[in-house]
Amino acid sequence: MHPIQMVDLKRQYHHIKSEIDKAVLDVLESSAFINGKPVQDFADNLARYTGTRYVIPCANGTDALQIAMMALGLKPGDEVITPSFTYIATTEVVALLGLKPVFVEVDARTFCMDPVALEKAITPRTRAIVPVHLYGQSAPMQEILDIAGAHGLFVIEDNAQAIGADYTMKDGSVRKTGTLGTIGTTSFFPSKNLGGYGDGGAIFTQDEALASTIRMIANHGQSKRYYHDLVGCNSRLDTLQAAILDIKLRRLDQYNEARRSVAACYNEAFAGIDGVQTPFVAPGNTHVYHQYTLVLEGIDRDGLHQHLAEHQVPSMIYYPVPAHRQKMFASFGAADTILPVTDWLTERVISLPIHTEMDQDQLDHIIHQVLTFIRK
Ligand SMILES: *Cc1c(COP(=O)(O)O)cnc(C)c1O
């Protein structure tokens, strides 16, 4: 049996090695390392794939969030509502820009923003909402967009974990996550569903004026060469990464399908076991299983993590400390926020290995070890 990893990037690379190696060598030969042709090609292909008008590549998913908030002209003290149950980047950039993060509860079954909690958290200072499509399925965008519309708020979708996932709107139209809000952002960190061989990110919008502001901000606020109209930053996707990502984009559906079959095996194995909640997929969503996450009740989660490690099965806790309990936000009084579902989930979630290269014998071994521990 191949050693089990949370993600197996090496075996995935070996399956596409000849194509990747050629693309990388072509970039080296062209020496157009910055803004080479593959960057625009990849952006165009990603726009087509997601059904969005404007895709602006940038250096990473954290920058994508930061640039999105800068482009919306948010001012110090403005409130931005985000879940606390997310990766730190979502909330960190809010504070970095001098905005005030307001943490809200997630749904215990989908791990995504709870629209009822969202509506309660809105104040006259609220300017934007940042739903996170956590673990690979969409937050309830229709409800979130309706609330945002009623209160005149921007919506920035953090789509770092769900690229390729579908969401069904109330009118029945099916759309890709990241294309529904005012702005969508994503990450091409190597372990993401569409991952490069280094850092990368992108920003999505359907709005032409916003797209041009975003493009300017990502490039030193430059309107034409050496004329800087806005305070911006320097955030680019390397040509090498774009060339690699373009090859992997062609396989994204196939990769997400491979993840779904791993999830289906886990679901079948763990169905109906007392105290084990398998992932719930909300109606109208497709899940792309960036993570396969169980919620354990009355089962020693940390004991399972330990048992698996002793049997060569990695597992992860995403995330061991919710944002509102991070020291980073102590000065905001964030720890006083009462988020019982978030705290409850934090103590009970565990993510199992899931990737595009999983063998049946690896899956059997993981499932066997989980069941052995639970039935002990
Ligand atoms: C990975 C991730 C990010 C940040 O992406 P980077 O490319 O690592 O900066 C932001 N939000 C979420 C939910 C993520 O999973």
C-alpha cells in the first residue's frame, strides 16, 4: 500500500508529468516569468469554466480577499461579517485593513454561515458579508444575497475551498460558487482542489468597473504605466503557476469527481453509526470535498486522531481554534462573542484523507481503522 497522505500531490503530478514538464519548460524558454501569455490564457479559461465575466489572477487567496475589500472602498471601522469557523485568512484581512470583523455562527450540518445569525448581526455600520464555502460546498447564497440586497451590503465569497462546486438559485439556475456575490475569491495553494506548485489566487466579478479597480489595486494602483491613481499592492500570479494551473483546470471536474467517489465510500462505511455525522450536502449543492469532515458525538475525537496516527493514517482538525478565540482578535473583544455551534463543532470535527489519487486498499485501511476505534 502507498503511504497515506491527506493530499497526494506527488502521485497526481506523476499522472500529468509530461504535460506539466513541457509547459514549465516552455515558460522557462520564453522567460516571460511575469505576465506571460499563460496568465491571460488561464484567466480566460477559468472565466469560461466558472461562467464569470472577469477573472483577475493574483498572488494568493489571502491577497484576493484583501484586494476585494480594498476595491469595495471599505473604510476603517466598517463592519464585515464573517464566520468564525473558517481558516484565519478570511478574518485576518478584515482586521489588517482596519475594518471590524463581526463573527457569526455557522450551521452545524453544513459548516457554512447561518443566514439567521447573519441577519441578527447586521448593524448600521455593516458594509460587507464574507460567506465561506467551507470544505467544498456552497454557503446558502440565495438567503445571503437576499439579506445583503435588503440591507445594501456587499458580498465577498471566499471560494478557496469550493472551486468547481455548483449552487442552485431559487429560480432554478445552477451557478458556480464564487460567481454569485459582488466579488468572489479563490486560492491555488497546492493542496486546494485546483492547486498550483506554489502560491496563487484569483478574484472573480461580473462587474466591469469593479474588475478594472481590482486590476489596478493588484498592480500598485496603476492606471497606466507609472501613473498610480489608487493605493494598491503588488499581487501577481506567476507565469509558471498559470501554465501549470491551466493544465490542471482541464481536469478539475475529473478531480472533483474523484474526491466525490472517495466521499461516497466513506459515507457508505460510516452511515448509521451512532455518534458519527457524515457530511450533509444541502439540496441543490454539489460538494467538491476539499475536506471530508466528520462530526463525532460521544466519541473521543482526539483519541481517534491518535489511533489513526498510530496506524499510518493522517487526519486533521480544521480548525482547532475558531477565529473569535484567536489571540489576534483579543483587542476586538472577539472572545466575548457567543458562538456555541462554532465551539461545539471545533471540539468534534475531524477530517480524513481525501484526494484525487486514493486507492481502494488505502480507503479500506482508513475505514477499517476508524471503525476499529469507534467500536472499541
Ligand atoms: C486557503 C484559504 C485561504 C487563503 O488562501 P492562500 O492562498 O493560502 O492565501 C482563504 N480562505 C480559505 C477558506 C482558505 O481555505
